[in-house]
Amino acid sequence: MKWLGRGLLWFCLLLTLLLVGFKARFGGALKPFPDLRTPPILSTEEADRRLEVVASLPEAPGNVAVSGNGRIFFTFHPEGRPEGTKVAELVAGQPVAFPKAELQSAGAAGQPFFDTPLGLRIDGQDRLWIIDHGFHGLRQPRLMAFDLKTGALVHRHDFSPSVAGIGSFFQDLAVAADGSFVYIADASILSGRPALVVYDVARGVAVRRLERHESVSDEPYLVRAKGKPLRLLGGLFNVHVAVDSIALDRRGEWLYFGPMAKDSLYRVRASDLRSASQGEVELGTRVERFARKVQTDGISTDSDGNVYLTDIEHGGLARVSPDGTLQTLFHSSRIRWADGLSFGPDGYLYIADSNLGELMMQSRGHMQKQAPYFLYRIRLGVVAPAGQ
């Protein structure tokens, strides 16, 4: 009995140390995110009126990509733990597994499948690129591209542990118009090694860049959505996310990116990021702090050099002009968590409303009570190629 008591004491001591360490790593001191809103271009009432429901869904969408001919593709958010379809095309208002049902779960050994896909983009060759973080690198992080005309898998890359190790979080991506390079944001929530990843499609080579650089690193700003803080496990895990937003300008010259928990939007020339001769120290000096930004998840660009940012804290959308000026476009009472963005044809911007704050570490019953979840679109009157 004495041995059992000592064992229990040591177990409690070890558990206490683990909880203290976890609290220090993920639940430390926080500060309020600065309120950077400007007078909105559209009133809340006007924005609510102009927002169109594209789809009403039983599970939460993650990211969205719309093709030039109006086909709508999206992921069901991995935090919602979808049991069936994970990548879908909207057909007659209903989600249909894309490209086929067999890819939505593990099949034959060695064959690719969707595990935890989130980010997706369409390039200028009409190929849908999908990034799968492999459950934070505990399984196999993977990039796949599909021909939209045939649904055929035309490219696949399984990332090595040296590029996407345990604790990585490959959650969003930007794709060059010609499909030659893919740029990936590794928020690295669990491992604390945020970075950008550059993938050379022709060579099949992926390289980590700017790891732990200030431009990809978060600050202790607690994430809030409509005033609700993301505090998990009773405050042991306070969510403040590193590099998350990522998008190319429409000429492919600049890559724009920023941590969710930071009020800075950065950019770097894509050519510098790709250059093998560019060392990390030198590359870091070429990163520009381009503008201040709101607490942002999804991001996109138009043909005039504007950058569009979701404002998850206030359920809206902001824009950074080519001179770096931040402007609030609108806040909506209908949007709960503006997650992914994609321009489509006819000047529409599509918004995936994941309501992520009600998904993370929640029971299936709780998530079902939040349904329906929505894909929206709004016409902004700007020019932007579809797909990103």
C-alpha cells in the first residue's frame, strides 16, 4: 500500500508539472488586440442586405475556392471533425464529394486520401490545389492538385518530417497563376516553429523559409470572435495563432502574409523567397512590414493591388490599399467567423463562415446546435481573377 501511495504521489506531481508547463506554453499572459477599425464603407444594415447565402450547410466550411466558370469548391473544417465528405463541390445547392467519395477517407495502403484538408486554391490552369496538414503533422501532411475538367489527380506531394514535422500546421496556401510554385503558411500551433514553406512543383522540392522570423511569429493577442475569447481547457490553452493569412498579388510579384495574433501585414518578393542563394538572414532583411491589419484569418487580392482581409473579431471584411492604408469595408451581424475567401466571376467575393470559435474542442452535439453554417458572397465591384 505504501508503494501504491508513493506511485500516486509521483503521478500527481508529474501531472502537475505537465499542466504547469502546458499553461506556461499555451496559456500565458495576454493583451487585447488593438481596435483598428475605421468608419465602414458599408453600414451593417447594408452589408447584411447585400450578403447572399450561397449554401446552408449542416457542418462548418473551412476554405472556399471558386472557378472562373462559377464552380464552387470548399473544405469542411477539420476542427469540426467531419465524418464523411471533407472536400466538396456545391452542386445544385448541395455539397457533393470532390472528386469522388473514395478519396474522403483512407483506402488502399499507399493511396492518397483526404485526412485533414483545409486550404484550397485554383490556379490559372484550372487546377484545384488542396493542402492537408495531416493532423498537425502527426500523420502525413500532403499537397494534391486536381484537374477540374476531369477530376483527375495531376500532382501529389507528401511532405517529409524535416519540412512538416510533428506539431506543424499546414493550413493555407497561395498558388502561382501558372501552378509552378506553391507557398504554404505553417502556423505551427503546437510545435512553436512557424514558417513559410516554398514548394517547387516541377522539382518536387519543399523548403522552409523564415522560420520563427518576427514576420511569421504571433504576439500574445487572444483571438476573439464577436467578443468571445478562444480560451480552451479552462484557460490552459489561450489561442493566439502565428502565420495564417497568405496570398499572392495578381502579378505573382509579392507574397502577402501575417500572423492571426498580430496587427501587422507583411510582404516579401516571391522571387526572394524562392531564391536558393538567399540565406535566411538576408531574406529576413527583405521582408517588409507593409501595413497594420485587423485580426485576420482569410485573405485575398484584386487586380488593382488591394489586399482583402477577414476581420474575425468583428465579423467583417477590411481592405489594405496599395499604399498600405487599412480601411474597414463592413461588419455583418450574420457572419460569425469569416474564415476563407475566394474571388469568383462577376466581381463576387465568396466568404466561408466557419464559426470556428464554436468548433474547437467542442462536442458533436454542441457543433450540431450551431448549424446551419454558411457560405456567403458579396459583390464588391472590383476586378480579380477567380480562384484565389
